[in-house]
Amino acid sequence: MKHNEPNAGEQLTAPAQESSPMEESKGTSWKLVATGAFLLLVVSLILNYVFFNRWKEFRDYKDKYQALLLSHNSIMSDTKSRMEKLEQSLDIIQDPAVMKVKMPGTKAFPQAVATVFWNTQSKQVYLKVNNLPEPASDKQYQLWAIIDGKPVDMGVFEMGDTAKLLQKMKETGTVQMFAVTLEKKGGALQPTLEQMYVAGKIPG
């Protein structure tokens, strides 16, 4: 018997292997995982951007709040200090031992006015500026006490907001007159009479 042999023109080919459902499922799963990971990355980037902007805004608001808080505390501290000084000034003025010495303007400066409050018991002297023009930056007002006809330095004093309150000067136990002159910054050893703005005698 002869075995059937393939024709010469026939080609031997291996049957095609079909992919199994399990392999197709694995491929699909990986695609889903990759797609999900990509979407998570995109969402993460968006959230990071949003939260970063919110953090910047919060930081800016926080800095502004802290600046406002510092400013508020500073204003409150200044106000409290000013109120305390006003109370002290009232106590000084209302003290029965304190003598009020008004110093009107001289002929050269008729609009100028200042007042001295002199405690005849404690010898303390306080000055209140009622109306004096702001001096040049290299000048400063100086208070003098006329004692036995001679001028005695009682110290220089400040202008601006400080001038609205009583300013403590040097002490004196005897005086016949007070006067204010404009001198070089830091004061002078002798008063410049041509720059005498105000002067007032002790009452009585």
C-alpha cells in the first residue's frame, strides 16, 4: 500500500493559534490601568495647581493680617501712652502747688504763646507750647529762667506732636521770669535776645 503523500504544490502550514480570552482580558486591563494612571496624574496636577494658588492667597492674606495686627497694636500702644501722658498733665495742672505762668509773644513775634507750669514746692517746671512756629532743622527752642536778673538755662524742648503735651524742663526753686528763645540745635550758653519769642513774669 502506498501512503498518501502531499502534492508537490502543497505547502505545509501550522494551524494559526487564536488568542485566548484570558490574554485579551490582560491586554484590556493594562490599557485601563494606564488610562486610569494618566487620569489620576492629570487630576493630581490640577489639584496641586489649585491648592498651590490657594496657599499663596492664604499666605498673602496672612501677611496682610499680621501687618494690620502690628499696625493696630502700635496705634493702640501709642494711644494708651498718649492718654497716660494727658492724665499726668491734668494731674500736674490741677496740683494746688503749681503756678501757671503765661508767656505771651514779644513785639517781634506777637502771635507766639507758651505757658510754664511751675511747682513751687517740688521745683519741677513743665512747658506747654500754645503757639510757636516750627523751627528750621538746625534750630531749637530753649527755655530760660530769669533769676536775680540773670538768664539760667532750663533746657531745650521738642516741637511737633510732643509740643501738644507738657514737657518736663530743668528744676528751679527761685525765678522772677521765664522766656523762650530760638537757638542752634542743642541750645546755647546765653540767650539770643533778638530771637526771644515769648516771655512772662511770675504773677504777684
